Amino acid sequence: MKKTLGYASETIEDQTLSVFEFLDEEMAEEKGDWLLLLEHPYLAENDGLGGAMMAEYLSALRCEEVMPRAIIFLHAAVGMLLEDSPYLEDLCALENQGVAIYACRLSADYLQHSGHLCLGQAVSMRLISQLIASTVRVVTL
């Protein structure tokens, strides 16, 4: 079953059902009804270790049984979707495994990355808000 969230002329298609449509929590977990919000291209600190930790996390996420419904890139994390990003291979693999990739359009415009994103779709904050509101678990790193 497809569910479509839309605002104005923008539309994104979601291949999963919301957990709210299920009575069985276990069944809902199998659907991957969680989002990952990334604000920076590193974990913890902006040093060599923080970047290595982010790379290791994304690589490990590819092997998880229950993937996030989507990864949303905010602020500086939008740079992770550029051609020279060391994270691009893992992010492409995640997208190929069915994880939607969304970049905050406002962040991309502000950082002058619009038109240079190699992966995913630039979306409005309104759509990001709708995704967060319709998801049971949101993890921010």
C-alpha cells in the first residue's frame, strides 16, 4: 500500500505504512517506522574521530534488519550528499535498500549546495515536519 504526503506541488511517496495503522507493535517494528535526522557530517565532535564514527555508523546501518524509513539531512549534514562526500557510497547503498534520502531545501540553499546534491531529494521544512509527525521514532545524531 502506498501513502502519499504532500504539500502544495511537492509530493513524496512512502512505501511503508505508519505504525499507527497497526495494532500489533511487533508488526509495526518490522516496517521500519523510524526516521534518522542528521545535523552534522560527524558524530560527537568535528574531528577525525567524529567523521570516522559517522562513516562506521552508516556502514553498520546498511547491515541492520530494520532500516529507517528515511534519513533527513539538516544544516551542515546536507554536505554529506555532495559528490566529494566520503559517505556517498554507504548512503547510495542505503537508498538502494529502500531508505528515502531527504535534504532540507532551506539548508541546501543557504549553504549553496542546491543543484549539487548527488543523492536524495531536496524537500521543504513543511514536508520534513509532516514526516516527523507521522513517525513513531525519530533518532537525531
